[in-house]
Amino acid sequence: MKILVAVKRVLDYNVKARVKADKSGVDLSNVKMSMNPFDEIAVEEALRIKEAGKADEVVVVSIGVSQCQETIRTALAMGADRGILVETDQEIEPLAVAKILKAVAEKESPQLAILGKQAIDDDSNVTGQMFAALMDCAQATFASKVEVGEGKVDVTREIDGGLQTLSLNLPAVITTDLRLNEPRYAKLPNIMKAKKKPLDVIPVADLGVDIAPRLKTLKVEEPPERSAGVMVESVSELVDKLKNEAKVI
């Protein structure tokens, strides 16, 4: 079985995002970038499935600028077998990402695709669902447990009412939640080995996919600063402020 994992290069979660002076977007110059945390979980789960003897190959795909090769190499250092970069300088929206992944999947023919449930830069949480719809295959989102069987995969997912277990026929698409696993750290020898693993670079134009944007960003602003808290002397004073100032009760 072949597993396809999508990874995205995003602003590192430890870095405070800053808006460009012209308010056209987030300033990414000279800041640390890293793999989207939910995608790290997706890579880890794919590797665990392979280590359990239920998959033969883990292929990692990323979409974006040439620096995304660093993100792919990180996944290769974790243990993935091969990488694919669909290179483009254009900002890609979730629907276009899903279309590109479909084009890659048609070439690779994976039995299972694992994606992070969302990226921490746009928090869209729609790419996995769109990808599954375009592929016309089963999907399970917010996975907290994955068990691969013969020709199927059982996925436990978190919902408002608790836990729900779905049994999907392969091929299928899964999106990962935080509680699925704890991603491993890449060891130095594996980082060195990752440099020699195959990584194909494909210009997005070669896939013949429509990536024209459907949305236009008018302005990006930082959220307003929160006012300082206030110490109260008694419960009655707290209730009074909640009722008359905050108007939450």
C-alpha cells in the first residue's frame, strides 16, 4: 500500500505574525518557517502504519515555492521514502490545493491519503474534504485513532457528542487531529540520509490545473490590543462588572 501525505510550509508557531506595512498580508521575510504541526502528525501516522507492515511506501507532497523542499526534507528525515514538490510562486487557495493533490494522486495512485485537518496560517479546514470529494472516495476528518485493515481503514474521530468510529473502504482520505499521535524528532543520521532521498520538482503548469484565485484579500490588520485586567475586591463587585460593563450575564 502506498500512502500520500500532504505537508505545508507555514510560519513557525513560536513566531509572532506581523502584518506588512501596506497591510497586504503577513510579513514572512526573515522569519522562521516550519512544517504545519497538523501535517507533522499526518507524517507520523503514515510512518507508524508503514512500520506496522501495513504500507510499503510513504510519499510526501508539498505545494509552493522552492523553499518548500526544506519542509519535504524534514518529512524525509522523519522516515518518509520520497518527496514531490509542486512548485509555484503564486498563493494557492484550498480548492486549488485539492485540485493539485488530485492530479498528483492520479499519477501516484495511493490507497490512502493523510492530511492535517487544517493549516495554522489560514485555518481553513477544507482541503481534505475537497480533495476527497474530487477523488470521489471515502473520507474521515479529525482522526484521533487510525487502524488499517485488509482493504479498509477504521477511523475514530472526535465529534461534539464524543467519539465516532467510521469504517472506510480504500482508497480513502483522512485528516488528522491533535490527539492522534506525538510526532517524532528527526535524528541527525536520518537528516543526512534525507538529503539523498528522491525529491521530484514539478512546475504547477505541468499538471494542467486551474489555480486561479477565487478570493481577493482587501486588507490584513492585527487584532486590537486587549485592555489590562482589573482586580475586584468581592464576588458582588465581580458580578456587577460582568452584568453592567461586560454585559455577559
